[in-house]
Amino acid sequence: MTTVLARDQINAIVIGEVSRARPNWGENMESWYLPNSKLKFDCTDELKFRSERLRSQDRIPMDVTIPRTFKSYRSGGDEVMDYILSVK
């Protein structure tokens, strides 16, 4: 949520891997049980739009996509921080 708010309210630049977070989601979830199988499921009747700009997006888009590599992980590197420090 912080990413969405920073992006919409202060025009933050989002850098890193593709986000798995959704900018908009359902709220007021209620749990239900099917009477015969007793399977539980959640359902909502309300969808909150936290970002009108990202209304139709299913992920929070990156302004600069920088995927992580195993080589960097193994050596303790940080591609995102390297990028940020290289920008002047």
C-alpha cells in the first residue's frame, strides 16, 4: 500500500523487481462454509480502489525494472541500490 500511495501522492519512482502486490483488492471479507463438504471460502461484496490510476492493473508496475540475479545474491550485492547510487 505504501508503494501505491507514494506513487500517486508524491510521484515516487518505483525501482526493483516486478511487484506481486495488487493495487486494488476486496475488503470486508466474510468466511462461509459449504453445508455438505464443510469447505471454507471467503467472499466480499466490495472492491476498494486505492489507486484510480492503477484501477485496471493487476500488479503495481515498476518505473525501472531491475531483476535480482543469483550471482549478486550469492556475493551480497544489491542491483537496485547500485542503480540508485549510479543516478545523478
